[in-house]
Amino acid sequence: MVRVITNYHNLIFLVFYSVLLNLHVQPNLPYTCGTDVNLLKWKYLDTVTIDVQILLEGGYRYRGGNDDDDALNTGVMGPDNTSVDMSRYVKLPASERYRLEADKAETNAKIHIAEVGFDPLSGEWYYLTMRPDKVAPNHISTVLGTLLELSESLTTEELQYRMSIPAGQRDTYRKDLKRMMTQLLDFQRKSISKQQQQNRR
């Protein structure tokens, strides 16, 4: 069973219930407060974000170059209440940093937490919103898990394919995907050839 849930941010989450046969768990389990290991929650990649803290008052570490070279100073929580510097990894384009600074100037929070995401297709970080409701950034373990999720780039189609495999059958997604990609390439070549022939007439 697949249920689509829309929250007040108009973000759609897919929650795959434990009644699925390939999860090998009992159906109709009682509600669990907190993390339920019997459920699999999946989010669209553009909703997979992390909360980082702006470390410096100005937000930037000036490098002496143009605006694009100025690094945003961010950090997340580490072990024993330490801070892990993420400035080297979270690099927002200038336009995104300007939006962040504009929103940051409107908040009266003593600790500035920003929600940022990473687009696997463009390879760039983007700014989503300030989080005045939070007093601490994500823990490094959460950040690493998020980065791993983004690196795996699990698409809607792959997830639906794998979750639809009947119990006891082999998962041939990679093999089938390779075959379909070959067919797609063949289709493209034929389409180009057909178009070129039509242009010669």
C-alpha cells in the first residue's frame, strides 16, 4: 500500500506501510511514537535538506576575490556538543547567499539556523529558508545520512519498481534499466535518422 501525504509546505512524502510483503513484517502494527523501524519513509530529493548554523556574524569569510569566492561559514553539531565546520562543503551561489542574508536580517534570533539543500542534477547547493524555530543545527550523523541519501539518488521510478517486486523474485532493476536505456538510445538514433531523411526531401 502506498499513501501520499501532503503537509502544509505542499511537500509530498511517500510512506510505504509495513504491510508490503517484501518488508517481511506483520501488518496492522500499532502506532509507534518516534522512529518506527517497520516503516520506510522516502522523500523527493528536492526535499532532502539539512539545517546548518551560520557561524560568523557576517556569514562570510572574505577571500579577496569576487562575490562568488566568498565562502559561507556554516557548521553542524558534532560529538559532545562540538561544532563541525561545513563551510568547505556547503557552498551557495551568490544569488542564494543574498537571499539567505536578506532573510537572516529579518530574524531576531541569536542563533541563525538555515535550511539548505543540494541538487544532484546541477551539483549546486541551494538555500530554502531560515529556521527561527530551531536553536541548534542538525547533528553530523544526520548530515552524513542526508548526503548518503542524496548520493544514492533514489528516484520515484526506481523505488516503485523495487517495492513492486513480488516476494521471492529477484531484483533485476539494474539489468532491466540497462536494457531500457539501450532501447532509448536506439530510439533516439532512429528518430534523428528519420528527421535527417525528412530534411533532405
